[in-house]
Amino acid sequence: SIKGGKYQSQWASALTPPILFDNAPSSADDLNKLLNLPEAVYPVRRAESAFAILGRVDEFRTYYEQNRFGEMNINNGESKSSLSSLTGDDVSLGSDRIFFSKSLPHLCSSVVGFSAVESALEMGTFNAEDEQILIDQRSTGYSSKKTIHNNTSSAARNHASKNENKNNTSSSRYERALIAELGTLIHSRSMGATMAELARCSSIMLAFRSALKITFPSSPTRRIDKELISMDANIIMTGLKVAQEEQMKVTSKIANDERYEALLCSSANLPKPPKPSKLNNNRQSSASSVTSAKQQSSTKEAELAALEEVINFPFGLSKLIQKNSIGQAIQSIEDQQSQQHKSLSNPNNILKSGGVDRFFTFSHSVPQILRSIHARAITFSAFALNQQELGQSCTTKKGGGIAGYVLDCVEECISVSAVTMKGGVTHQDELSVEQAVQILANITALQNSLPRLFGVIMRGLCHLGLVQADTIDETFTYADKTLSGGDKSCDAEIGSMYSMVYEICRTKLDTLIDFSLENFQWVAKSPKDMPNAYCESLIEYMRSTFACLSPMDDGSRAGLHFSSCGHVADRLLSLLVDPADGRTNSTTSGPAHSNIGEDKEDSHSSLMPISRIDAFGIYNLSLDVAEFELFAEGTGVPQLGECFNELKGLCTALLDRDLPSLLQIENENARRRKYPFLSLEKIANILEKYVGTGLADRMMVSSGKKKSTKDKFLILEKKEVLQLLRVTRMQL
């Protein structure tokens, strides 16, 4: 081709570097361009030209090197800095915020500017013969190149090499010191940086390295840029720690602003229903294949609609809607019917009476925390990607290199969020039941959203190219592992919060029992027609408590029902059967589900066991047990009334007129058939407290209104009590 001609296509000129063309500009052309630049643009080069006119170029270079390759004392003279010497500013001053936002870009541009000046000064040291050799090689080919090299004077090449080493040794050393100090400075300040600052810093350093390669490619420092610029061998782990601390602070702030109120569910917050398929317009007489196609199309559309994300309720949160209990459902129906009846008088209100408010299981904090975790994952991915391009080696990391670190970041953010969502609550006295239940529901909602969250993150990693083709199976296996780890972290906090909810309920129930039964007269001497007052207060508290459990899932809600009712049954049973010289202990006996979250040594009460009780007291207690069973059946939780079976069995047996006969040794089989779970030890403990009737009591029972009561249940005399107690002790 002709020198200076342009025979390349437009795309070739745009996509191919000019140095690969035959008509690429030579160093002499570049030198002429630099010499023609204004002094304001290139003052150093203009100064060199002025010294060259006077014939004192060597003196200029000596003067320039003495003044440019220096160090400045910083930190009150404790250390020296090449960057401070270059910029004139003390790089040790200023906060981490100022450093990453203003100082770092300024330092990088200063080093690039220095390298550009050194590159320009180096242009004048090229040997003209070497430049002519390169031109001849392009025109004559490889054979001519070999001949020219053989004919080139070794003295000329040695002279050029000596000049280059003389001028570049100190420059390369100083440039290396600048870049190394910049990397050390970033490393020392990385622990005080935010995740966004680390990502921005990595992006700046990546651009900084590219700029150095472009401005001064011939510098010997380019061979070790990778080691000098890589901020730290453990910078990825530092980023993981920073992301974890940031997530903890953000979650803590959100949790402190928690209102403990479930979000109202509206039609705008629900997934849109699938659009009707065009096949639905076909006639009923269509072939069976068309019907099958309809069903398949509808199924696919339903699946796509289920996966559709809802604005402000991402990762499947829009599907977490509270399920009302049976009592709440009945109350809602009654309220709706009442509202419809009222609206008949005003036709304008008919349209407003058909809806019942529904709520999500979570409060406003859960979407915010999920968005913060997602944002942290995106930022860390950008940071890790830049670090990989800067030369960080992640081949030894399990899970596919950089993608494994991103998944670790997500898992750590989920774990710290689940812990911090409790808002720093460490004791049950700091929360009410409603607040504790809402926190439990929030952590459960976070756990339910994890599969969709990990799916979105894995798609993003694939789009960024962080999932390599040869490690795709390993990466997805590691994603399942981290998902399982996040799920276990949420499970641990859910279990902790469930125990706290139960402890709050148990403490309140104990307080009500202690207050209501203190100085209670169990020797009633007369039967009642209705339950005792303490029974009504306990039922009212449990009813109000169970009404606020709607945000919980079905299993947790049913478990809390069993735990509360089982605890009440255990306390009453302990009062009845424990020795009179001891204190009640709710873990003495009873079903296993009543001991969730209890410490056997600490779960005691100041209330003493019953010391004396008569037949009428037992009869009144049986009315209380029947009322508890009726309440349990009304909650809609299957088999909840069985919590009171043992207490009911004891009361029924003690009121059975056949009990004296059944306690005889020869009637053991009959007793076991009628009362298979009856404990003789507990019967004996109750008989020790049993107050039998005397002569005056028998006369009162045989006459008056108690006469009919005597025929209903067993009333023992004192001598009968002693006889039954002796027979029972013989069988133990």
C-alpha cells in the first residue's frame, strides 16, 4: 500500500488498532505533535524544548529528575509519601468518605498524568536507526529484516540502551513507588469503606490500570502492575465483612422503626390473574386434542402468573396472605351480613359492603430488608467482578470462583438480617404477644422468599458471565448449599422467637393463675352452676392471644394453642396432685407439648398446692375443665381439647360413685377398662387432701337442696377416705 493512504473500510478503522496498519504514525510524527502542543497543555515538554535550544538538554533532565522523584514527610514526619510529593497534599489526612469520593480519583489521575509525561519524555530517546529498521521491515518482509539486523551497528544499539536505562531507571522506580503506595493506601482504608465505595474503588482501579497501559505501555512497571494494584490478597473477604456489617446496620435501623402491624392487602398488591386463552372461545364441540391444548395452555399461563413479581412485594411476598381462624372467619361473615343488612336502606352503600379487609403476614420492614439484601448482592457482584479483572485469583474457591463469593455474601446477609430483625430484643418483658408474633411472622416471610431471591441472583450471575460453563454444575450445587444455610439461619431465629412468644404467654398465664387462685377456697361445701371466675379470666386471655396469631403459619399457630392450653392444664393438675408441703411446678407432669421453651428448674410459681379440697371443690373444678374443653373445641384446632384429658379423668374418677369399688385390688381390670390412664399415685395424693363429710355434713346433704347433688357424684365420709387411701397405698 502507498504510505499515508487509507484503503481500510470504515469498520476496520473503527475496530482495528491503528498500530496494526501499514500507515501507522511513527514516533517522529508523535514527537512533532507533542512539540506543537500549547505550553499550557504540555509545560514539561515545552521546557525541554527551551533547554534544547540552549544546548542544555542533559542539564534539564538532571534538574527535572532531582525535583520530580522525591518523597514528602507526612504524619508529622513519621513516614514519607511519594504520592504526597507528586500531588503536594498529605494523603494521610481526611476521612475514609473523603478519600474514596475525592482523593482517590485525584491521586489516580495524578499518577496517570505523571506516566503520560514520562512517556512523552521517553519519545526523544528512540534511536532513529531503529525507527528506520521498523519501516524497512514492513516493506521488505522477514528476510530483509534479518539482513538489516545483522548489519546494524551494535555500538549504536548499546548507546541507545545506555541512554534509555539512564533516563528510565529512576522514573520506573518512582512510578512503581507511586502505584505501590496507592495500593497500600487503599488496603489500609478498605476496612472503613462502604460496599458501594469498595465497588467504585475497584472500578476506578480497573480504569486506572487500563489508562497506565495506554499512556505508558513501554514502562517496566507494567509487568508488575497486577501485583501493585491488587489492593489486598484478602480484599474479597474484606468485602464480605463490610457487606455483612452494612446489612446489620441497615436491618437494625429498619427494625427500630418497626410498627409491628401487618400490611393491608389490596388488589394492586396481588399477582395479576392469567389472561384468558384464545382457545377458550372455541366451541364446546371441539375435538379432545383442542381441549387438552386448552388445559396445557391454562396451566402454563397460571404458572407464569404465579412467578410474576409484584411491585413493592418482590420474591413471592405477595402470596403470603394471612389465613383467618375459624372464629375470625365466623366473625367476618357475621359482620358482613350485618353490614349488608344496614346497606339495604341505602342503595349507595351496597357496593361497599361486600369486602372484608385482608392482611399480609409480614409488616413493612420485610420488603425493605429484602431489597437491601438484593442491593448488597448486586454491589458485591460488581466489586468482585472488578477484582477478578484486576487479577484476583478465585480458582481455589468452592462454588465456581467469584460466583461462590457472591453466594456467600447473600447467605451472610440473610443470616445477619434474621438475627437483627428482632430489633435487639433479648428478654420477653420487652415485647407484647402481638409484637413477638409479628417479628416471628416477618422472619418466616423472609425465609419463604429465599428461593425466589436466590433464583433472581443466579440469573443475574449468569448474565454477568460470573458462572463459567465448566463450573456451572458446581455453582448451582453451591447455590443450593448457601440457600440451605440461609434457611437454617432463619429456622434458628424462628425457633427462638417461637420460644419467646410461648414464654410471654406462659408468664401471663402464670400471673393470672397466681393472682386468681391465691387464697382460693377449694373446700366449697356447695356446688356451683357455672365455672369459677379464674376460669373465665384465663379463657378470655387465651382468646385474645389466639386472635393475634393470624400472621403465623398454621403449624406454629396450632403449636402455640397446644402449648398454652397444655400449660394451663399442667398448672391446675399440679395444684391438685402435688404434695401440700411443696410448690407447684408446671413440668411435674402433663403432655410433652407443654414444655416447649421451659426450663424445669425455673418454671415454678409462688402459689402453694391445694392443701384441702372437698367433693364440691372437685365438682366445681370439673365444671372449669368442661369450660376449658368447650373453649378449645371452639378454636378450630383439632384435638386441642385433649390437653385437659388427664385433669378431666381425675375429676371424673373422683366424682364416680363406683370409685370405692374400682379401687379394690380384685377390681383392677375393671378399673383399667374404665379409666385406662388413671394414676393411683395421683389419686392417693388427692385423697390425702380430701376433706370427708362428718355427721353434720351428712345431715345437711340428706336434707335440703344438696340432697339431689348427693345422687349426682360421690361424696366420701372421713372414714371412707382413710380406707380408700390405705387400699390405694397398698397397690403402689
